[in-house]
Amino acid sequence: MIDPTARLLHSIEKDGQTPEMRTLILQKEIARVGYRLVRAHRTPQDAALYMADIGLEIGHAMVQLEMLALGLGLVPEDCKKIGLQTTWERYLEFWPKENNHDLPQSDTSV
């Protein structure tokens, strides 16, 4: 059985989405997460069902984001790596040092 990846899906996609179209698809997936959060809040008795849907929608958004990177000629893993690194650096800059004393500090001298 084939284990699907964003690369595989991107390579076999017939209509070849433009980056602009891909961003609209991505926005729709993220909007669906927000909508499900609202529904979970408004109908607490169904919150577990909406949370399951949210996990699925987040997965769809992640795939679309990887496919967007591929369509732009980028390596999704590299994008994620630099995103994690710079988010970590922002976190360390934002929070006062006294709150970060137990956190490992990143080596940004490289």
C-alpha cells in the first residue's frame, strides 16, 4: 500500500494549483478549524466530535501548506526547521529572562 506524502500528492495532482489558489485552499482549511472551535464552544455536548474534526482539518491545512512550499520550489522540512528556530528565538526575546532560566538557550552564534 502506498503511504501518501505531500510530495506524492503534489506530483500527481492533475490541475496544478497555482500558489494563489493553494493559499485560498489553505485559508479555507484554517477557517474550518475556527468554525469547529466556535461550534464546540456553542454546543459543549458535541465538543468531542468537533475536536476530532479539528484534528482532521489541521491535518488538511498542514498538507496544503507543505504542497504550497513544494509549489514554490521550497523544501517543506527546511521551512519548518527555520520556522521553529525563529519562533524559539522570538519566544526567548519576548519573555523576560527570569521566566526562562530553566529553558535551554539556543546557540544563535552560528
